[in-house]
Amino acid sequence: MTQKKTWTLIGASGKPFESDTPGTLGGHRREMLYGLFDCRAAAQAIARGGYARHRVFFRDEATAIAAGYRPCAVCLPEKYAAWKAN
């Protein structure tokens, strides 16, 4: 029997939930930021160690924002600038 794959994502409430589909954005729980999976800043932090245990995933940007996360200044500079202006 094949076991169905599930992913743990963070919902708009900030609480984790199981999903049948993977997220589209990664984030960092302590820094309260989200960004693209191929973000060079996240890749560097993961390589240094320690970052991965605080890594979270979101279905979409609206969910990340609703959960109180901000855009990454490195991989989402325009969105970060707009967030910072507010």
C-alpha cells in the first residue's frame, strides 16, 4: 500500500496544518518572513545551519501575510519595499 504524501503548512491563523499539496513559499518562524524557494539568502542561511528547524511553508502569499509574515528583502525586494513603506 502506498502512503499518501502530506506537507505541513502554516495557515492564516499562524497554526500548522496538514496539506495534500506542497506550499509555494518558504518562511522563517523566528524572523517572521516569507520568500521564494530559490531565495539565495535562505539557501545561505540553510547552508550555515540552524535555519532549517525554523523553516515554515505557506500555500500562497495571502496566507503568509495573514499569518503576520513579511516579504523577504532579498528575493522579493519590491514587495518588501511596499511592506516597509506601510
